[in-house]
Amino acid sequence: MDNKAEMQEAIKIQGEVVRKLKSEKASKDQIDEEVAKLLALKAQIGGDNVKHQFVLKTAKGTRDYNPKQMAIRERVFSTIIGCFKRHGAETIDTPVFELKETLTGKYGEDSKLIYDLKDQGGELLSLRYDLTVPFARYLAMNKITNIKRYHIAKVYRRDNPAMTRGRYREFYQCDFDIAGQYDAMIPDAECLKIVHDILSELDLGDFRIKVNDRRILDGMFAVCGVPDDKFRTICSTVDKLDKMPWEDVRKEMVTEKGLSEEAADQIGEYVSLQGGMELAERLLQDQKMCRSKQACAGLSDIKLLFSYLQLFQVTDKVVFDLSLARGLDYYTGIIYEGVLTQAGVAPGSTEAQNGTPAEESVSVGSVAGGGRYDGLVGMFDPKGRKVPCVGVSIGIERIFSILEQKAEASAEKVRTTEVQVMVASAQKNLLEERLRLLTELWNAGIKAEVMYKKNPKLLSQLQHCEESGIPLVAILGEQELKDGVVKLRVVASREEVRVQRTDDLFDHWMGDKSKD
């Protein structure tokens, strides 16, 4: 068959695929992907003389952020950074890519999600998967043994994105870590306090912080009959309990991972347990658990942790949960996860727009997680010197999805600039005077702007202030210029007052009213 005819037939079929997806109200990502294929086919049949049509879309698992979304995002960052600084952290930065060998073997089964880059002059590089491994490399490389640091930056995962649930391939992490040799559970308790404070301040709804210990898990696996070489892979399966029912987790353990049914059932008895300090005390008396020294050590630390959490006044939100596993290989002790107990459909999602029942999109997964990783720095140190570390990572994208939805639902007016005052004129031919006053305000550190027209109408200038949320207008006219004053108008109340240009009262009035 003629190549052109074959191509036209392929275009016809692909066109039908796109139309079907649109009629079925499929997700925007899925439609965009098939449209891109259709455009690529059309470009091929057009030949060299046809201008190439660019596909205007973001890469899969990424997104653009408009000014309103960025304003919400900056507010969230400000809250998180404020909490980190309140707890005495300093900040660092590391490269967006690392040597591939730096990242290899640190993430268990999730290592397959690392983005590898092309060979760059003999260096095999990968995009960073998280901020923890680069932090450990930084400590070992600079021989740092004590630091309390935070780091906010983008990380990359070659995952199947679920953008309606705040799950992306490129996203920010907000990390807080304490490195150094300290008495047991004091830094760990502070990390949990930080999770509690941030989730409370962001007003995301009710939440719980699940706590467990990797030593308890390993001890539990041992006494339940899990072979040593299956600890990590069984741990990864248990980690799916927040997404899958126990029956499915048990089936994966037995049929895919080769665990005996008896061992799986014994694990099932333990991972169903939740509680607080009293559960740790009860498990310390458990005949099976008593056979594992490391499980007993972990349970004793859980008891100590809860005693500190009581002093930090956060025990109402923290639960000791034996099903919490966290699949990353580098955890050695306490592990924890912050989970929202109620959340809505992410804003702008296809499910929300097309009327899919909300419960299908409610789950956003954990919004914070972390734990103790005492052996990670030693993996990089030439002499194997260990630096004990504990830290937490805040899941900013999932939090942002929820806050964006709340803003949409409440029709909240989100300011996208911080302009305090608009310099306006009521008459023509006053551009130079407006620019002169604008410069005075900028020089005084006041956030101000002017409309980029020689003779704008006063009504247009006032409407711009209302639309943008600018609280004040400084109005100039011929009379004001003669009298050496400025007419200041509060946009919301329309209250006006005349203030001397050279008077200190001007700065005071501006500073006071701009906060309204």
C-alpha cells in the first residue's frame, strides 16, 4: 500500500482515539498524550515543506504554576521555613544531579525510579531522587559531624504520575535533618514536633502522625519466620498497606515473594496493632517479640519517644502503628509518616470537573515522612565513620493540591503581588509627576506601581487596585502639586486624607494603612 495512504489511515485511527477519549472525558494528561501522537503523524505526512507544529504541553508528570498558584505556594513555603528556623536550622544547597554511584543502592525497590542521564565526559550522572542521600554525601565529603539543616529543592522520580493526587515526576521536597551524636530520641521527638506544627499551621484538616521503628519491623519479621534475605522485600510489601487491603498484601508476600502462609499470617497479627506508649509496653511483654533484642531496643525507644512527645504536647496526633514500614533501605531506627485523615479532590483535576464521585480522588497519601538513618553517611565516608542522622521531609506538592482546592472552593481572593500603593492621577499630563512620586516611594522601601499610560482614567486606575487587591492609592492633581501634598485613598473604605509630601507622617500612614 502507498505510504501516504497508510499514513492517512493511521491519522484517521489516531483521530478516532482522541475523539473517543474526549467523549469519555478521560484525563487531560491522557488526551494530551494522544493529541501529541496525532500531531506527530500529521507532521510526517506534511513533508519537508510543511512547517513543524510544536506540541504545546508540559512534560508528563510536570506542570506550570500560574501567579495565583505561586502565591499559595510561597505562603506554604514561608510557613514551613518559619517553622524550620524556629527550631534553629540553617540551610544548604546541593546539585540537582549526583554521580550515579552516589544514588545507587540507597532506595531499595524504588531505585528503578531514578532518572539516569547520558554519559557526560566519563561521568555517569543521575537526577537526585530525594534530598537525604545528597545530604549524607555532603556530610561525608566535608567531614561534618554535627549540623541541623533544612533544604528546599526539586527532586525527580521516573514514576507513573497521579497529578490529581499531587504526585509528580518533578516536585519540591522540604527537608529538616539533625545530624550528630545525641542522647536517644530527643532529636527524633523534635522532628515529630515539627511535622505536627507545620500540619497544624497550614490548616489542612485533621491528621495523624504514624510512628514505628525499623528495628521493631526487622525483629517482628525474624520472630515470624521471615528469612534474613527477604527482610527488605517483605518490608516494601508491608509498606503498601496504606494503599492496599491486607488480603492483597498477604497475597503478594506469599505468591510473588515466596513467603510461607504461616509467616504471613503471623505478620498480619502484628501489623494490625495501633496505639501509644501502652502498646509498646504490652509488646515488650510479648513472648515472641521478647526473643528479638533489636525489637526490644526499638520498643524501649518508642516508650522514651512518647514520654518526650507528651512534653511537646503532640501525643494527641501521634500513633504507634506497626503497619508503617517506609520502604527506603537507609532507615535504621524510628520511622514516621504524617497522613491527612480527610482531604478533597485536587483542584482542576479531570475527576473533579467531570463529576466523578469525590471519594475516588480523596486519598492524597502521606504529606510528610522521615526517620532515623544512622548508617547512610558511613556509606560515603572512606573510613566508614558513622554520623547518626534523623530527619523529616514535607510533601509540598500534595499539601499544595489540597490548599489550591480549598482556595477554589471558598472563592478566596488570592493576592499575587505585594504592591502596597498605586500612584494615580486625576488629570492629564501628570506622568512625570507620577513617576517622580513612584521613585520616592521605591526609595523609601514601599512597594508601589503605576499604570503604563500617559493619561489613564482615574476610574481605570481605581478598578486595577480593586482587581489586584492593592490597598492604597496615592492620587496626584494640579491642586495637590501646588499644595505639596498627596491625596491618599483607602481602596476598600474609600476614606481619603491629604498628607504632606515631606512629612514623616506620610511614611507612618503608609506603613500603617498598607497592612489593612
